[in-house]
Amino acid sequence: MGELLYRTLLLGCIWSCCYGSGLQLKGDFTIYGMFPLHNAGQTISAAPCMTDCKQGTDNKHGFHLVQALRYAVEEINNSTGKDQLLPGITLGYQTYDTCSCRASVLATVDLLSQQYNRVDVEPRAVALIGPDSSDYAFTPAAALGAFLLPQISYEASNEMLSNKMLYPAFFRTIPSDKNQVDAMIQILLRFNWTWIALLGSDNSYGQQGMLSLSQQASDYDICIAYQAVIPSLNSGTQQRMRDMVRNIIKTKVNTIVVFSSKRIARGFFPFVIEQNVTDKVWIGTEDWSMATLVSGIPGIRTIGTVLGVSVQYAPFSGFQGFENQAVSELRDISALNSSSDMVVPCLQNTNLYTMATKSYSLENYDVTSSFNVYKAVYAVAHALRQVLKCDSGQCEKTEVQAGQLLQSLKRVRFTVRNTSVYFDKNGDPPTGYDIVTWTWKGKAWSCRVVGAYSPDPPYLQVDLSQIQWTGDVSDGTNVPESQCSLECPYGYRELQVGQHKCCFECMACPASTFLNKTGSTSCQSCAQGQWSPAESEACLNRTVLYLPWDAPLSLALLVLLASTLLLTLGTAALFLRNLTTPVVKSAGGRTCLLMLLSLTAASCSTLCHFGTPSQPACLLKQSLFLFSFTVCLACVTVRSFQVVCIFKWSSKLPRFYETWAKNRGPEMFILVTSVIEFLISVLHVVLYTPFPSENYDLYYDSIVLECSKALSPGAFVEILFVSLLSILCFCFSYMGKDLPANYNEAKCITFSLMICIISWISFFTVYSVNRGTVTMALEVAAVLCSVLGILGGYFLPKVYIMLVKSQMNTTAHFQNCIQMYTMTKQ
């Protein structure tokens, strides 16, 4: 199996068909590097052949990366004293020009052939630094992982590379795209950009990042109006890119997230400029937001505001000076190296001296990637220090197995240039991101750090004053808006329109509901004791309806009650004083005192209607009135019946009246009637016990404090019994309408009963449509009117005779009236 693998890899080496000189440095241990010294993506043929990378254009970014490798190795090798990291040991390096994906594969083949010792290259590689993109990193990460040969990438950020089951030897000094996606999400949330377009490059870096962001966007109520993959630029994809730009314009989004590699982004933005897309907000990834390859596109400053994430900047002092001295040093190195040492010359024939003479400036260049290379070299050195046991002051010169260095790399933790370096269980660094924006001074481009993002715990900080927005901004936030629908005001809920939940209409919350936040699709119900009108953002306390003691209406009723009691008690006192007089005897004698007592009790029942309901008040207020009024009506009925019997039935039914009188018929009738009413009241209270209650159903904005079960069957029976007794009383009174004037009380009693009936009809009419304070007061008034009706219709004429017409309160006057009635009948 191993021989078959070797032959396959050797076939890859045979692809090389060109020769030249490269860059290497001999040492006790060799670190291999993959760097994009050229851009040769468009020079690759369809045939299985590797084109010479030198045929591509120079890549100054790759030049700076190689220089960072050289800088770190020379710094470690030349250190002395306590700063010496590997005493007695020198590091060497060998670089590959990974100008394309196939170049990365071919470089991996060379490393694997060394691990099988089929190529006579000594010393063998202990680690690989690179390559620069996720697409190029997958092949070496999988292949070298099988041999546990450590690989540390400085720019490959695809989160799939954190899978230790597939890539056990992969590390990186750039954060995973998982953190980058989180940072982008936080930026969108920070500025409330919920209506976006999402573009991703047609490679694993862009597609995985786009997939991760689209999956998380819905969790944060971010809607993706348009999503597309940016292809590599060639003659067949130009129209496709134009269509993508047109679709972005149609969706009317103002914020576009471009999760792309810098190479593909470089081919896409010219079409944005071509169609005059301006004043948009572009969210860039760390790969292109700081890349001069993109910022150098002619006319790109017109596209709008560019916000991007970038690996947090760390000062890289000394690097500029090292590069300034590179020309003379590389001239010597170029002369020493020979092509015979190169196994794959078409990847190793770059003349760095020639590139150095072009004086690539570090101004406006993101040195973060170069610093990542620098940290990767130091991580390998610290791991070697552990394996070679250099703490004693001298390193052991023993063979280092790949697995040993791998385990040591997992444990390294050190600080270099005030930056902590270590790897988590996935091989990822604890690095956060800077938030950057593009700024222009004339035609001069620069990047400005305007914030930072920390992944653990997630925290985003942005200085808005440092961002120069283009186009229209919101009046309230001074930030461009990118929303499908504007937020609904308080008191309105969102009703989704279409497939995107960011597109909605605002619907007013109905009465008794409220909404004091935005983004909700449902209104909140008010608490039971609260209410609200439509479109409310808060609930109001309901008005509590009852008859308070100190209310003006209550005070008026209490004055009426006091007057009623004063009249009732005064009449009782007057009747008691004149108990033996003809007027009192004709009115019923001692029965009148019972009637006045019952009327007093009926009046006092109104006290149960004031204040908040209590259990005793609920038990007494209806039953006490009905029982007391029944006693009074029973007395009036007996009085009317007796008068009718004396004057009309005594001659026709003498034995009936004699039996009625001898067997205490009046007293028995009053007693039986009262007992029946009392039993009905007791059964009503027992079977349908009223208790204080709060009625929330009658009014949406009020609470009615009342006694429960006011209209129970027991209450209807009580009222029905009193009504029948009233009818009976009325009938007997009417039958005596032609009796002597001193005994004829039909008109008075009829008038009294009519007052009672009208009062209660009025009350029940209002009660059926209103249960507020006025209705409660009307019930009290109906009780007092019933009492005053009988008091005024039955007793006040007698009081008038006793106080004003005393000459009529004599036995002779009454006998004279009887004689005149007898003569009239004859």
C-alpha cells in the first residue's frame, strides 16, 4: 500500500517540467513553507501538468510572508544568552511558491516523498508553515495529517479545518471563520442591518463561510434577500457576475456581506463599479478587507462604505528594517543556492533578490499575516525546545519524530512581542478581530481600525465617530439603514408579508393588549386588573366601581337615609304616644309599630351597599330588606283584610270573621308570611351563598365590586314571594275603596305600592344595561323610595290628623263617619 502511494506521489513530481533556482537555508531542522510568490491562477492549463509559477505575476504579499519566515528563523538562530531559544541548534527553511492549487498539491507530494525517504533530502521537514488559503490548505492538511507532520497555516481560516478527526496535525495562527462569522453577525446586529445580500467566493473558504453565516442569520432575525456564489473570473463568468450585481440592485438591500477570498473578490468588484453601484455598505472578510489587491481596483472608492474584519493588529517592530536589508542578503543567498538542490524546481525557482529590488513598501500593507507567519515559526521553535529538552542550557541533538513535535505543539504557550500564543483543542488561536473601515484622502487608500471583536466572551466594540458613511443615513442613528420594513412603533405588532420575516406590516394591538417593544409578532395581554385602548404600549389600571362612603353621591344617599330613619322613628314615637287614640287604632294599633320597625330595618339594609363588599354585607343587604319589607306588607295586607271583613263580609260571613278574630288570624298570617319569607331567605343564603367578588367581564376598563349570585334562583323566589304579597295587599286595599273616609286607605296604599313598583322597575331597567356606581346608588334609592312610599302613603295621613287635625282624632268623629257610611248604604 505504501509503495502504491509513493508511486502516485512520484507521478505528481514528474509533472514538473521546468528548472531554476530557489530559496532555502540549511539547518539542523528544516521548516517548510508554502507562500504565494506569484499569481498564476489563469495560466494553468487543462492538462495534468504544472505550469511554472514564474509565468504568473509577482505577488508582493507572498514576498512579505517569506520575509517574515526568514526574519523569524534568523532571529531565533542569532539569539544569544538568556534569549537563546534553541542553544546549539539552528533552524533551516525551504519554501514553495504556491501560486495555484495544483502548486499546493505538488508541494505536498514533495513533503510526503521525504517522509518515505525516497528523496535524498536532509534534514527532513519537521513542520510546514502555510499555505495562504483554505482551498490550498485542505490537501496538505489531510495528507500530512496521516503522517502526523504538523502544519501551521497563517491565513487558512475555514472552520472545517478545526475537525481533528480529519485534520489531526493542523494548526493555525489566524482565527477560525467561525469567529469571523460571529463577528459579522454582531456587526449586523450592532447597526440593525437585517435585510442583506450574501455573496461567497466559489471555493471552500467562501462557501463554508456563507453557509455558516446563512445558518446563523435566522437565529438573529437577519434576512438574506439575495444569496449567490462568486465564480472565478474568466470569459464564461463575466455575464454571470453582471447578473449578480443586477439582482443585488433589484433587492434594494443596502448592506452586502462578501465572504470571499481576495483573488475572487478582485475579479468581482469591477462589475460593481461598471454598473455604478454606489453608497452601499460592504462587509468584508479578513482575507480581502485589508488586501491592496482589492483596494487597488480603479474606481472602487465609489462603491460605498467598506467595513471589514481583520485579525487583531500587533506591532511588528524590526520587520521594516529587516526588509530594507533584504537586497544585499538575498543577493548572497541567490548566489549560494543551486538548482541541483531543488526537487520541484518550478515551485522553487523564484529569485527573491529580483523581487526585493522592486522595493515593495509596507505602507498601507496589512502586516498581520506576516506576523502570523512569525508566530508560527516561533511556535515550532518552542515545540522543538520542549522535545529537545533545551531548558538545561543545551539542546539534545536527537532525531525528532513528527508525532513528538505534534504533541509538543498542542502544549506550547508563550509570549512573543507582547502577544500570547497557544492553541486550543481544535488547533485554533485565541485571537480576536479588529473592525476596520476604508478611508480615502483623494486617491490615497488606507485602513482605519474602528473597533474590536473578542470571541470569548463575545463582545463587539465600535467607535461610530471614526466611520465615514457614504449615502443616506438614518436621522436617529446617523447610520445607513438596511431593512425590508421599518420597525413598528410601540403598540403595533408585526404581520409577516411574504417568505422573509423581516418584511412585515404593522398591525395595531387591540384593546386590552399592549406592546412596549419592537420586533414582536403578537401583542401582550394586560393583567386582569388592567386595561388599555387599541394601539397601546402600556396598560392602565382599571377603575374600581363601588359606592365609597365619602363619594358625593354616597353622602347624598346617606342624608336621605338619615332623613328616612328620622321620619320612621319619629312616626313610631308619635304612634306610641297616641296608641289609644282612634286614628292609631283604625290604622292597626300595635301592628303599626311592627310595620314601622320593619321599615326601619329595611332602611338600615341600605348601609350594606356602601364601601367595598364584605361577607356580612353580602349576606344581609338583599335578605334583610326583603324580609323586613315582607313583614310590613303582611301587616298592611292584614289591615286591609280586616277592614274589608268588618264593613263588607261581617254580615254575610259572621262566623268566618268571628273565627278569624278569635284564633288570632291577623297575628298568624303575619307570622306565617314572615316565616315563609325567612325560610326562603335562609335557603337562598345556604344554597346560593353570596360573597364579595370582582367582576372583570362587564366593562373592559373597570372592575365592579359586587356580591356574587345576585340573580340566583333563590333571589328570584324571594322577589316573587314579595311580589305576590304586594298584589294581594293591593287587591284587599282596592276592595275597601268605598269604606268610610277614616278607614278608606285604598288610594294611599295603591299610591305607596305604585311608588315601590316604579322604583324597582326603574332600577332593574338600568341594572340590565349598566352595573356601575349609578346603578348601585339607584338600588339604594329604590329601597328608600319603597320605605318612604309606605311611610308617606300609609302613615303620614295619620300623622297629619294627629298633629294638625286633632279634632278628627276622636271617638265621636269616627262614629259619625260610620253612621254616615251606614246611611249611605241603606
